[in-house]
Amino acid sequence: DVSPANFRFSRYHEVTSSENKKFKAVDKVWKACIAGCIEDPNALKACTREGLLERFQDANRNLEIVQRGLRDYLESKSGQFPRFYFLSDEELLEILSETKEPLRVQPHLKKCFEGIHKLNFDDEKKIHGMFSIEGENVPYVKIIDPIASKGAVEDWLL
């Protein structure tokens, strides 16, 4: 899904700044088109504006490049942490976009790790253990600090 919500997270922006620029250009074309339609809602006029077809064709090419870049990015993340292959692209994007909010990763844990229902977080969002579906608490020998991993979810999930 190529939408502005999926391009909010900074780690993706850092990795793919050229795709980010292309997406912003496509978004600008789309917003300009919609603004023109709102200004003059006549469908025939809106569809026959000079250069509209070319702008949309160019936007489509740029979106294909962005989509390819996004797929490559997700594939690289799955290669670093193979359990990400159990997630859909949308779920993986959600995890990667919530790197500053480790609690938001919990709904996806069941797909990555069998037997883990949720993690035991303290007030500072450090992980002290995990809970099974039956409620059994398994404390970790070493406390995990997701914030210290600077957003690399694949690092602290290991």
C-alpha cells in the first residue's frame, strides 16, 4: 500500500530518500488534480485538462519506482530478521513505523513467535520477559531496551 501514512517513518526516509521525493511529487500532482476538480467540478473539463494524462502517466511510473523501493526495503528487513516473512507487508510496515512505540509491536508477535502472547514492559518501555497465552510469565535473563536500539526493531526482537 503506497500511502502517505506508510511513508511517515524516518528510517524508511533515510534509506530511500529518492523514492520519498518521487512519492511527494506524485502526491503533489494528485492534490493539484483534486483541487482543480473541486474548483470546477465539471467532469468533462476535469478529464480533458491539458497535460493531465502525461502527468498521471509520469506519476504512475514514479509510483512503480516507489513500490519497488518499498518492496526492496521490506525484503532487506525480512532478510535481517527472517521471522518478518510471517507478516504481511502492511503488518511489517506498521511494525517498522512504530519503532518509537515498542508496545505497538505486540499485536504482531503471535505471527512471529509461537507461544508468545505479549511482552512484559515496564514504565520505561524496557522488556523484562514474555507472557504465554496461558498467562505464564517467562522472565528474561537480560532486560531488553528497545529505545536503545534506535528504532531497529529487528535488533531488539532477536
